Amino acid sequence: MNFNESLAYLDTHINLEATAGLIHGLSLDHMRSLVGVLGDPQDSFRVIHVTGTNGKGSTARMITALLVEHGLSVGTYSSPHLQTINERMSWNGEAISDEQFASVVTDIARVAPLSGITPSFFELLTATALLWFAESAVDVAVIEVGLLGRYDATNVCEADVAVITNIGRDHTDGEGEWEQAIATEKAGIITGTSTLVTGVTDPTLKAIFDAEGPERMYAADVDYEVISDLYAVGGHLIDLRTPFGTYEDLLVPLHGAHQSDNAVTAIVAVESFFDRLLDESIVQEAFRSVTMPGRFEVVSHSPLLILDGAHNPDGARAAALTLRDEFDVAGRRVLVVGMLGGRDVVEMLESLDVRNADLVIACTPNSPRAVPAADVAAVVRAMGSMVEQIDDVATAVQRAIDVSTEDDVILVTGSLYVAGAARTAVEEIARHGD
């Protein structure tokens, strides 16, 4: 198969990301059968497994950068992608090529029938990453969970270090003891030989993590913390305390105070992997290379154009706070907003502080799960804010640029699907010199 044929093959399998996003069967049996006929590639390298409601992508990227800077061969698997499926799997930060992707998918397609099951799109994609990492002889893989943890396809991996960034209200109705329920599912990535590193600060959830029997556990605000966090050009200058020592004046080149929390969690995860304090110069050099496309990413100036894939209320609040605290905007604030179903539209818009926006442009993400732009616009209008409805994301971004002056700021947000489409649109605009 060539690249397009490999994508077509994957598309013939159920894609839970594009439908309801529900856990597939509450079992890992299918995934174990699939990797079994592939020779269990996940057993050929060490694993740092990352889950959490928010921040797992950023944390995984920082972990990868730290490991690469230490001279290791590192595979990274993440989801979803912003613009191309290749982004989901990388070696030392470089995305898999079309040719490599097609080759590995072809190999899996040949043997998958021997598993006796019909795998899902995500199970096939996860197997592709694991097989590629094994064939590439990586020393360690940084594996980001797709959904929750215990029954996620990635959990066929045995975590040397298990990372739980935080617990937030996403993929839940928010009823009853939802925090405990989500924590229980995310704790499923912990094994008896794992070191658990967790940014979760609620002490009532500690017993849930303890019950999984990690070899040791390092928790934020107890075993590690950000001591000092100052705004710097392009990011944050931070001092940290970790279980292994302290770090001073580390530059995290990402916007948002939450990225400082992600940075210390990443450092502790890598400390746990090596079982020692890291050299500050290596940490600083590693962080220098870190970028996070689609996560409060400044893509152009005059007007200032920012893309943020915040897709739940916690992420939306973080985006609004980051814009307020870290950017001195002289002009108007324009929001381009689109979101997927399963979220409370009112709560998302409140979290984004749309009541104080000068203009909101509602759009529709390219997904079967998208909330129609008309529905978003109706809620914004009821909140008393000025709103326009433009279904197409690219057209909405262009409209925002057209009505803005060089002193204004445009924040495109609400979903990674929106951020990805907007990123493609901005690249297209730049190519045409507009």
C-alpha cells in the first residue's frame, strides 16, 4: 500500500474518535490479540505512559525532549493530530514519513486477520506506532493515552513511569463522584513496577492511586512543586523543587502557568526514569527545542493570532487566563470558537470569558461530533456578546483577520479540530502572501 491506500485501509475500521469517543468494549482483549500476532512489539522498549485530562500532550513533548537531549532513541505516540496523521508518531521529535507509515500499516494489514478480531481505527494506529518503534529499536517510548487509561489501546504497554497530569471534567456527565471514577480509570496505567508521577493534588484521590500498587509515587505539592514562576519573553522562568533536588531559572518557552506545572511533572518523570537529578544545562537545552502546535500557539502578529485547542472547561479557563495575564492587548479581543458535542456549550463559553469579547465568530469543526455553529452563536447571542456565524473554520479565521486591526488579538479555540484547521488556513494565507 502507498500512503493514501494505508489511510483508506484505516478508514474502513470503526473510528471512535470521529463518533461518540466511547471506550471500545471495556476490554484490552482485542488489542492484546492484535499485538500478539505482531510479536508484542511493546515489550522491546521501556515506556513512559502519560495520561491526564489536560496537559498530557505538552508533558509528553517535554519528556521526549529531555530524553532525546540525554542521547536516547525516543519514540513518541500522541493523539489526536492537528493537521496530518503522521504527527501522532515520531522518532526523536521527527514525525513518521508517509513511506514509513504506509510500510508499517501494510505489514499490520497482512497479519491482522490472524488475530481473529476486527480492530478499531485507534487500535490499528496504536499497533502501527508500537511496531514502528520496535523496528526503529527505540530505547524508550513516550506513550500518550487516547482516552482515560485502563481500557485504552495503549495500555498493553507496561509503564516504567506512569504519569497522571491531572483529573478534570471531560468525557463525563459530571454527576456523582466523577473525580473518583475518572481517577480510577486513569490509574489503570499504573503497574506494580511503575513509578507514578502525578500532578493531581486532591489528597482524597491518593488512595485510588495507592490501590494500584506503584513501586513508588511522587505527587505535586508534596514531593515536587514550582517554587517561583515569572513571565518571560515567550514563556515562563521557573524555579523547581523535585524529589531529587532543585532547579533554578529554567526557561519554559510556552505560554500559560499550567505549562510550568507540566514542565516540573515532565522533569520528575525523567528523573524517575534515570533515578537521579538531571543536569540543569541539559534540561535547559532540551526545553529550548520544545514547541506545542495548537496549544496557545502564536502563529502571526498584527493582529496577534493565537491557536489553542482547549476542548473542555478547564482548558478554556486556562486559555482565557493566559490571554489576560500574559498579553497586553491594546485593541479588541476577537474569538473564533467551534466545539465538539459532549461539552456544555454554556460552560465552555463562560470559561472562555466570551461576555468580555468584542466579537465572537462561531464555526463548525469538521467532525461528525461537531456542535453546529448556529447553536454556539445562539448561546453567545443570549450572553449579550456580538457574534457572527461562519460554518467553515478557514473562512471564519479569514473573517477574523479581515475585521481586525494590528492592535487586536484573535484567539481561535474550542477544539483541536478547530485549531488544526485554522493552522492549515493560516499556512495557506501565508503562502499566498495575504
